[in-house]
Amino acid sequence: MELTRAAFDDLRRSIHRLCGIVLTDDKEYLIRHRLEPVARRCGCRSFDEFRTKLAGSEAARLQEAVIEAITTRETAFFRDHHPFQALRQQILPELVRNRRNQGNTTGRPIRIWCAGAATGQEPYSLAILIHELAAASGADGSVPVDFSILATDVSTEALAAAKTGAYQRRQVERGLTAGQLHKYFEPCGDRWVVRPMLRKLVEFRRVNLIQPFNSLGVFDAILCRNVLIYFDEATRRAICGRFHAMLADGGWLLLGSAESLYGVSEQFASVRFGDSLVYRKTS
Ligand SMILES: C[S@@+](CC[C@H](N)C(=O)[O-])C[C@H]1O[C@@H](n2cnc3c(N)ncnc32)[C@H](O)[C@@H]1O
């Protein structure tokens, strides 16, 4: 399908406006590869025709289809491993300790937000950590203090998959131990389905990070991993500024392994835990 320079520029501007994703000059193949099926499905013979349709009466439906096609939802349980070590050994125990020592003066659970949660492996990994923390505390295995995880994404398809909590063998084999698989998932046909004990800790919602999101409330930790990498610096700055405003004092921000706040925000202190660099809101 023909992709003129004008159509490429117009489409990447639309994508940036819709979800913040930046497509550099060398990303023509992405438009061809991911948007051509969308354009063909709606009867277009060229990308010029498609960009005209994208601004027409079917705009809302087509824009959703563009977001679904252009987002990359690569993820895995306990992805990169070491940030979850930091959560397991330092961050979650400290949040529980503070809550126990100070009592629940906030009137809310310990809240963790996975922003850009894709198909759910990240929030369910966190839910497993919380249960493992409870088991290690020697209690009856119930979660020691009230936790809640909010998992959001701009992709409706990713969220629908996350909500079903049903994963193929190759997905559960990426990151879960056999013990975790059998304790927290049940086999169902050729899938493994998240058990209710994890599911009840996680709420899923659609949130586009380039739109206002401060109504989501206050969080003790935010994971926004392997998401900011797709945005330009101005967008990263704006989003991290809003994360800062929504974190409780001493709250934590965890980014992906290839991401940092260098040149993006000076509002956080960086803290190293082993191989992980995490960020903390200072009061
Ligand atoms: C590579 S995945 C990362 C998933 C997970 N956080 C991880 O590290 O494994 C990136 C996710 O960011 C989401 N995303 C991209 N643009 C977004 C936006 N503007 N608002 C919210 N989510 C977005 C994509 O839909 C995708 O699910």
C-alpha cells in the first residue's frame, strides 16, 4: 500500500496526539506493518485515503483501532526480575512497617499503580509478591495489611486480556516459578487462569497517560515501566510531574530498566537497591 511522505507525517502526528507515542523518521515500517491491516479493513487502498477517513465521520472508532495497532504490549511476569527484588526486600516491607507503626492515618489501603500494565502480568506479579510477603510474615497467609493495585492501560484489548487473567503456557513460563504457577493459577483447558486470591487485589481501568489522570487519587508506589520510552521528553516531563503530585510523601516510582528520570524530573531522589535504580518522592 502506498505511503507518501505527507501521509506518514500526518499519521504520526495523529498518533502522537492520540496516545503520545513518537514515531521517528526511521519508523515508516511501523506504520506500514501495523496500520496497513487497519486501513485495509476499512476499505482504504492507500494511506492517503486512510488519513482522510481518520478525520471523518468514523474518526472515534478508527482512532481506537490506530491506538490498538500502534501500542507495543510486550511484557512478562516479574519482568527484569531485579525491580521485583527491590519491591520484595525493601519497598513493600517498608510500606507495611510504616502502616503498622503509624496506624492507618490515611483511611485508605496501601495503593500501588501499574501505569501501562499491558496484559496484566506486571500487576499480577505484584499481587503474588504481596501474598508471598503475607506468607513470610507467618500469619495465616492472608494479606497483612490492606493493599490495592490499580492497573491501567490505553489499550482496551490489553485490558480485556488482563481482566480475564487467562494465560498461555508460553506466557506463564516467562517469569513464574512452578510453585507460583500452581499456587496462584488454575489450569483451564490450554490456559492458566489467575486465582481469585490475586484477582481481588487488582482493579483494571482504561487510562491514557497523556490525558489528565489526577482524579485517580494518592499512591504509595507507581510502576510505569517500559512506557515512557515511547514518548518525547516534554510528555515524559509532564507525566512524571503528575506522578510526583499523586505520590504520598516517601512514595516510590519504578521505571523500566532502560528508562531514567535523567533530564526528565529533578523532583525525586534516586535510590539504588542492588541492580535496581528506583525513585522516591522527598517531602
Ligand atoms: C511495553 S508495554 C509495558 C508493559 C509493562 N509495564 C512491562 O513493563 O512489562 C507498554 C504499554 O504501555 C501502553 N501505553 C502506550 N501508550 C500509552 C498511553 N498514552 N497511556 C497509557 N498506556 C500507554 C501500551 O498499550 C502497552 O501496554
